[in-house]
Amino acid sequence: MKKMNKVSALLMFALPLAFLSGCVVNPGQPNTRMEVGGSVVNGDLNSFYFSMSEYYRVPQRDVIYIHERRIPDYDIPVVLFISQRARVSPSVIVNLRLSGNSWMDISLRYGIGPDVYYVPVQNVYGAPYGRAYGYYQNRNRNEWNRIRLADDDVVNMVNLRFISERYGYPPEEVMRMRSSGRNFVTIHDEARRSKGSGDYRQQDRKESREPVIKQERREQEYRQQDQRRDAREPVMQPERRDQEYRQQDRREMREPVMQQERQERDYRQQDRRDTHEPVMQQGRQQKEMRQQDRQETRETVKQQDKQKKETRQKGRNNDEGDTDKQDKKGKGAFRGTDEERGR
């Protein structure tokens, strides 16, 4: 019922758009459709959707989904018909249709031949069925696979099968009403009223009563639960007390054992600490000794470097003193030679 209300709300929003856009229905033309975003608005559309959902055994949300994808309402049975025989999701067929494929192209893609669209009838009432049935009647049955039906022919044949089989309604009557200019929603309503009115009144009453029945069932379950609880309360109260006493006894019995386990765990931890303490002490001592050795080694290296530096400095100073003495001696010898030359 909620899903049908959703469809009704959608139609209430779509109707003003139809009148603003100047949509006109000409009852004299069988193929004329009044559409709002690809949806017919004459006839009992909610019942049309519900019947498709039941006949093709799909959730009603799938029918609404196809409608919301801008597939015309007369074409929705074709989507469900092909998806049922191809064993694919209706959304796959919708995507192929919106991509520009014809209904025959989509059918042949999944190995569905033209013969599946044929509905046996005693008489054909001209347009719009005369052309499609002419294809079948002018060929042998083994040549039907060469038939290529137009999109309108596929839509008319699928809706003919859907309405006639859904209500056990004579397909010739569907063809007659269609040729007189009625759309499929109106034809569907006529078939439902003439063949299944009693059953569907009962179905409508059942659906209208369903929320009340569910509420009454829930209230009855709550009352039964309360009654069972009240009946069990005198028995459950002593049982809960006994359970609490047993839990307390188990805790008291476990307490000495748990205390002993805690003590033993503490003792083991202390033993591990006592065992590891000498090892740790020795390790600390060895670490300190290694650090002391490294420190002494560094001090020795520094002292040696310092002594080498002083020795090199002292050697440089001695070399400079010897060079000065030799320079002075050389200058004195040159002066003596000059004096002798002057004389």
C-alpha cells in the first residue's frame, strides 16, 4: 500500500505538468498516448502497476524504478517480459532501451525470437494488430524467425498477452477495445472489473485490512509476552535469587584459589627478579669497565698526540735558530771581502 501511495503522489505531481505542456488525447487514434515524462495518466494506473508486479512476479519497486527511468507505461510490460525470459535484471533491459535499441534488437540479443510474441486468437480486429498478425499468418511457422516486428507491434502484442492471461480475458476483446481507440490502462480496468471484480474487491479489502491486522497481531504478541512474564514471575524470582546465591558461592569458593594464584604469581616474579639481579649487576659492572677502558684509551691517545705536537714544534724552533746563525756568518764574510777590496 505504501508503494501504491508513492505512485499516487508521483502522479499528483505529474498531472499539472501534463496540462501545462498541452498534452491532448485523441480517442479516435488507437496508438495515441497521453504521457507525462513517458507515463500514461488515464485509467487506474496504480492497479495497472500492481497487476504487472503480480503477473511478472517482480517487486512493485521494480515497476516504479522502470517508470522513473522515463520508460512509457505501455512499454513497462515489454521490459518485464524480456527480462523474465532473458533472466536478467529489468535495469539491464532499461539501459539497452535508453541506449537506442529497438525491442526486436534487444530480444534477439538474448536469443528471444519473434514467435514468443505471438498470441493465438480466433479473429483479428484490424489496426493496430492487423500488421503484426499479417506477418505471422503469411509465413510458415518455421519462417517466423525472419519476422521483424516494429516497436509498436511488440508493445501491442505484449500488452495483449499480459491483460488476457492476467485475468483470463478473451484476447479478441482486448484487440477489439484497442482497435476502438482505448488505451491499455482502460482496457486493463475493464478486464479487471469484468473478470476479477469479486476477487479484487476481496484483495482490496485484504490490503486495506493488512495494517490493522498486523497491528492487532503485534498487540496480541505483546499481551501474550506480558502474560507469560507475569505467569513466570513467581517462579523466576526464586530462580533469580538461587542463581545469585550460586554465583556468590562460586565467587567465595574461588576467592582462596585466586588469592593463592596471585601469591604464587608474585613469588615467581620475585624469584625471576632475584635470579636476574646478579646477572644485571654483573652486566652493569662490565659496562662501566668498558666505559672506563674507552675513557683511558682516549686520554692516552690525547696525551700522545700532545707530545708529538710539542716535539714537532721544538724541532721547528731549532731549525729556525740554526738558519739565523748561518745567515749572520755569511754576512760577516761578505763585509770582510769588501774591505779587502777597498784597500
